[in-house]
Amino acid sequence: MKQKSLKIILGAILTSVLIIFTSCQQAPTSQTVTIRTANSTWIQELFQTYIVNIGLEKLGYNVEKPKQIEYPPIYISIANGDLDYSSVYYDPQHQEYFDNSGGKEKLETVGILTPNGIQRYEIDKKTADKYKITNIEQLKDPKIAKLFDSDGDGKANLVGCNPGWSCELVINHHIKAYGLEDTVEQNQGQYETLLKDAISRYKQGKPILYLAYNPHWISEVLKPEKDIVWLEVPFTSLPKSMGNLTEKDTSIDGKNFGFQISQQRIVANKKFLKANPVARKWFELVQIPVADMSAEYLRIKQGEYQEKDILRHAKEWVENNQEKYDTWLEISRQAAIKTE
């Protein structure tokens, strides 16, 4: 009889412990969640994606190999729940993609993964000094524009963005807004290939004109004020989808370069973020400096462009920033405790 009573008591205690243990668990737990992500076919974006994914794995998530999908389809996939997040939201350039893919009802931008990216028009310093070119509006002069003509049609050839990047829309908008339609044309195609052609022309002593931005390897190869100069714009004018921006929004140190400072952010499915507070907190915290991104792009340009190379680079970055990285992880883990 005593044995039977003891078994009943032990059974009751065990049941109570299981109930308490179960009630303390996050549902779903990170161990049961598989995260799906993508970046564009521009291989450079794998670096930041891997840095984010390494952290997610350390937090207990299962992370699928990143897919390569161009934008805007990336945003549609996230909104539909086919993907959970992407590290390639460029704010404000991708606002239209965001809005057209479901907007705030289905998507949410989180954190600032890479802050203060700068876009601007650049020309070689030799030509800028010789002809005193400081503003892109000066290319309204056919004689000035012809200096940058690389295909023989009399118009300046401006190295622009890949179709679909959204910056090509800003360039076309600028060409029209600044009255350059008769003298300037945007060269579109593979940005990296076009830039390499421009560098070849530069090495031959020929004038070059291109859109540049940080983070990117171009600033590591052609140095501002040594090899190239930035061109100002006559006034601020951007597509309506980017909002009502003023000269203050597009200026640095009192000079108007025509583009708003860009913040590279994470975009995620809204339902996913609600169900995964640990991942949300991680997205809010992880951050990679512009200089580190530019240095990575240069390594890729110099031949370390295989996926295994880029994953190795990401792991090296984590090791070089281990203390900060671990702090972000610990803060993220606390998010699970707060939701219990």
C-alpha cells in the first residue's frame, strides 16, 4: 500500500514538473524553425547574408542555404511566406518594391545592417581639373559631354546600374530633371563589367563618368580626390516613390550629390517576426560597417568569389568581431525569456 502511494505521489510530482517545463518553452522554439532567405544574383550580397545566418544558427535556428533571386521578386516571395527574410533592403531606393509587394501589412524592415551608404556621380580628376567640372549640369554642354563619349554617338556614356536595381530609375530621373537627355545616356548591363571597362579607359588616360556608391570596391581602387572627384547636382530631384526629400537629405558637408544616404536593412515577413522574437532582436542588432563591406567587395573582385570563399570571409569577420557579436547573441537570447 505504501509502495502504491509512493508511486502516485512521484507520478504527481513528475506530471507537475512536466507541466511547468512545458509552460516555460517558447512556441515554436527556435530549434523547430527553419529559416529561408535569399539575396540577389549579385554575389557580393552573400557576405552579409552569411554573417546574419551564422548568428541565427548560433541562436538555434535551422537555416537553409540562401537562394539567389532578383529583386523585386525577393520582396514578393517574402510577403507570400515563401521566404522569411532578406538582407538586401536598400532604404529608400527599394521603397517602391516594398510597397508593391504588400507593404506594411505583410512586410517589415528591421535594424540597420549597413549604415550610411553613399551614392554619387564621379569622373576622373584629370578631366575634372582640366575643364573645371564640378557639377553634372555642366554636361548639358555638348562639348563637355562629348569628352565622356565611349561609343561615338556624341553623348556622354554614364556607367549606371543593372536593370531592376532601382538606382537606374534615379539616374534616368536625374537625366531628365537636369536637362541632360540630349547629351547624356545611361549605360546599363552588368555593373561590375561596365566598371571594369571604365577602369581600363581610366588607365589609358581617357575620361570616365560613372555612378559609384559605398560600400563597393570601386572606392578602394579609384580614390576620391586622388583619382576621381564627386560631382554635385544643381538641385534635389528624386522619384516620387522615394518621398518628399529636400536638399538637406541629399547633401554631405554642404555639397548636394543628388542621392539620399542609403541604409541597408533587413526585410522580413511580418508573421515570421511576430512568431520569432529572438530572430527579430538579432536582426535589430547585427551591423556591418561600410568599410568592412567595401573591403569584402575588393576581395571578391580580386578572385575570392566562390561561395566557399565568401562564407570563409564571413566567418573571419565574426571572429574579428567576436566580443561584439557574442553580445548581440546574448541580448537576442534574452528576447525568448521576455516572451515566456
